[in-house]
Amino acid sequence: MTDIASLKRMERPAPPSGMSNALVFGWRAVLKFRHVPEQMFDLVMTPIMFTLLFTFVFGGALAGSPDDYLQFFLPGILVQTVVFNAVYSGMGLSTDFQKGLFDRFRTLPVWSLAPFAGLMVGDILRHLIAGMIILAIGLMLGYRPEAGILGVAGAFVLLLGIGFGVGWIFLVLGLLVRTPTTVMTLGFTFLFPVIFASNIMVDPATMPDWLRAFVEVNPVSLMTTAMRGLMAGTVTAAEIGRALIAPVALTVLLAPLTLILYRRK
Amino acid sequence: MTDGPSILAPDDPAIRVRGLARSFGATQAVAGIDLDVPRGMIFAILGPNGAGKTTLLRMLATLLEPDGGEATVMGHDLRRAPHAVRGAIAMTGQFASLDEDLTGRENLIMLSRLWGFGRRAARERAADLLAAFDLADAANRQVQDYSGGMRRRLDIAASLIVTPGVLFLDEPTTGLDPSARQKVWRLIRRLAASGVTILLTTQYLEEADQLAARIAVIDHGRKIAEGTSRELKAATGSGFLHVTLADAAELEQAAGMLAARLGASVQHGAQGAVLSVMAGSPEAASAALSDLIGAGIGLADFSMGTPTLDEVFFALTGGSDAPAEEAAQ
């Protein structure tokens, strides 16, 4: 039987730091992995299908042999994985709002950016796990990063930077759009052309001039070029710099916007 | 983000609201409400759907900015020191504000950590709350597997991690079965007995009647009455006579006879040949029924009852409002 008579009064403890609050939200993301391991399927099924289909169906025609194509394709599919992952993070945010969970957070005296910092911690974990799975499958199929472990580690650091920057787009969408499915629809409608009109799948040399002009400045292409360079050991500082333009710009523009939208909601 | 000193004098109310207002586009959800809620009291805000109850509560809980007016909660100004207000309140919304993927225990630990408790203190507080709310057996199950009553209890437990000065409960028993509702009522009473001020909203007169020392009735964003349950009922009359006629063709004649005998206006029920009218006493009601039988009007059913929310509204607004219709929208 309910017996709240036994419950002690509890005074408020000393206020926690913003960092400690953010880590609590990160812990929440880790718990979700434990309770809902299925979410990993959402994250890796599409890139796995893409890797298999493109390598074995188109690979021979596009690059002479599936093995050669995989060598070209794998760094790019990692970029695609992380960019698509960010959509799910926006969906999660939208779900939390719909369920009223954020009402609870907002009536607590906590640092108002903490929930977003926590989401980012969760995202970084998701990006790492999904990236590892795709890389492992690539290695099994015969992909070999010429730059070795250090190159791969560098590529993963860049990958996290990309995920962090692109993540803001979908946090803003998650705040603006009412339902999680709309976040997903909008997200993929916007992302599919950006992903396909890039150098992830094919070398843009055979594209018409107007399209090639776009593909060459598409941030996804710039990211992919740097990823390939890092994993092959041929990267230049300029390539890394160009890959980071979009993530840095998105963070600078959208992080404050996220806060404004959140406060106004 | 300074919390500022609490400027609550011993006899200041826990909540003081003056002219609080909020519009959404052209709709005035809350159109200037005044309230004083003394400390340690259970205070109910009674009204139909769309009356502005939730908007009022969300403003007081710092979730929504008011357009006009002012309010203090536990001595902290709502507009100037929202962070300090948050440190003194807790809110349990209409829909459980919990993470459904996490277990009950994990939800409470997460929120305790956000308040600033260390790992160990958070675990202990979570365990104490789970035991006190009869959730210890379900502690390690995901919240999505909880029943409605269990969710509500966990949600209220989550509001008590730090004992709040004021607890806001938005329709705390909507959607619960009668036994779960009884449990939540008992819980609310014990909380108030421990010194927590409780401001709750409800659509049910019975709930306000059972729990609250004072009730404010609101409609269309305005307070239309306030008092103890006894005072409100006195305004509505001691009881209502409900009559169901065997033949709907006799409705007008019967309504006229009831109005003449009881001296009150007669409401037509939402469906069927039902008439409701305020009756001063069982004797007066009996006399009115005799009139109908004497005139040869056939009765399918009749009953005396406490006024329903509709009837309180009818009495308070003189019948210009039809809350039942609004609730259906």
C-alpha cells in the first residue's frame, strides 16, 4: 500500500554544474542503448544495404571491380551514416517534447543548454558505434585503409565533428516541427539529394557541368574527400579545413538559434 | 541566474496571482485571473476543457510566459526570478513526463542527479520514493510497461525528489480507473498534510469536493466563482432533481410545471427526455414530482443528486454557458 507518510522531507542540494547536468543526459542516452538495442538497426541497416548493393551491383560497372569500388565508397558511406544518424537525434528530441518530458526538465532549475549537450553526448556514441559497425563490415568485405589505424582514428575524429555540426540542423527541426515522423520526412527529403549529388557514390567527372559545379562545392563532397584522404594517408590540411567549413558554420549559426527556439517554446 | 533571497513572510500566501493573462493568437486563454493560495492548502481550479486551467498552471510553473499581470510563487516573482520559482516548485502534467524507455528507478535517479544529488544520494532517494509510492516491485521495469495508475504515481514521485513548496497537479486523475483514482487522492491528502501546498486542476466537481479546501471555478479564461465546496454548493442549491420522461412530447409541459413549483430554471439534458432542475429540499422535489404525476405525465426515472459540473456552471453563469458542449469540441 502506498505509504508516503514514511517519506522524508528532502531539501534542495547545492546546484550542480552545467557539465554535470549534461553528463546526466549523456548517461540517459547510454541507458537507452541498453534498453532499446533495436535502435541500432535503424542507424546501420540503410548504410549496410547501400554498401552491399553499391559494391556488388554497381561496383564492377563503376570502378572495374567490386573490390576497387569498395575502396572508393567506404569512407563516403561513413559520412552518409553519420548525416542520416543526425535525423534520428532530431526525431528523439521531437518525441521527448511530444511526451511532455521536456516540461519536466524545464521546471527543474538546471542549465538550459544541458539537455542539448546531453543529446550530443548520445549522438557521439551513436556515431561511433554505427561507424565501427560499417567499418567492420567493410573490412570483412575486403576494404583496406592504406593509412592504417592512425588514419582511421583521424577519420573518426573528423566524422564526429561532422556529426556534431550536422546535428544542429535536426535539433532545430526537432524544435520547430510538431511530430517526429515529420522531422524524419523533412530530414530525408532534404538529405537524399545532398547525399546523392555528392562524390560519395561516383566520381563527378562524368556528370553534366551544372551538376558537377554543385557536387564540387557540396559540403558532403568536401567531407567525403577529406575522409578518403585520411583513410588513404593522402590528406592535405586544406582538405580537412574545407571539410570542417560546414560543421563549424552550422554550429556557430544554429547553436544560438536552438537556444532561442527552446526558450520560446 | 541568482535565486535571490526568499521574501516570504510567515503569513504570505504560497501563490499570489494578480491579473494574470495569456493569449494564443486571437484567443484569450487566460483573461486576467486573481488567486491567493495559502500555504499548506489544497486548492482546486475547476473548469471544463478549454477553460484555461492548463494555461494558468503552465504559466505558474514557468513553462509559459504570461502576457500580462503578475504572480509570486513562494515569494519569488514569476517574471523576474523564474529560476528561483523552479527551485521551489514541482509540476506533474496531464501526460506523464517520464522517459518511457527507461525503468522507473532510472527515471528517478536521472532527475535526482539533475537536481544535483550525488550518485549515492540519488540512488537512495529513488529507492525511498519507489517504496513510498508502492512501486518497488516495478522499479526495474521500463515505464512503457506501467499501467496508467503506476505512471501517475511515478510522475508524482518524480515531483517529490526535492520536497517542493508548491506542487502543481494538472488533472491528476484524468484517465484513471476508480481504484487508481482513490489511491492518488489519498496520496494528495497525505502530501498536503506534510505541508506541501497543492494547486490542482480538475474537470470533476467530485474531485474538487473530495480534496480541496478552496475551489476556484474558471471558464473562458476568467474566474467566475471562488469559495469552499460548501459555499459553491450553496450557490448552486442543495441538490438537483433529474427527471426522465416516458414521452418526450411532454417535455415542455413538464419543464413548465417544474419551473413553476421549484422557482428555478430548468435545464434540458444533452440527450433524451431528461430535465434537471435545482431543488431546495427533498420535500420540494417530491412536491414537484407529485405535480407531474397528477398531470398524467409518465416518468421513466427520477433521481436527486449533488450538482454536476454542468449544473454548477449553469447556476453560476445563469445558463449562458454550456460547458458540456465545449468539452465535446
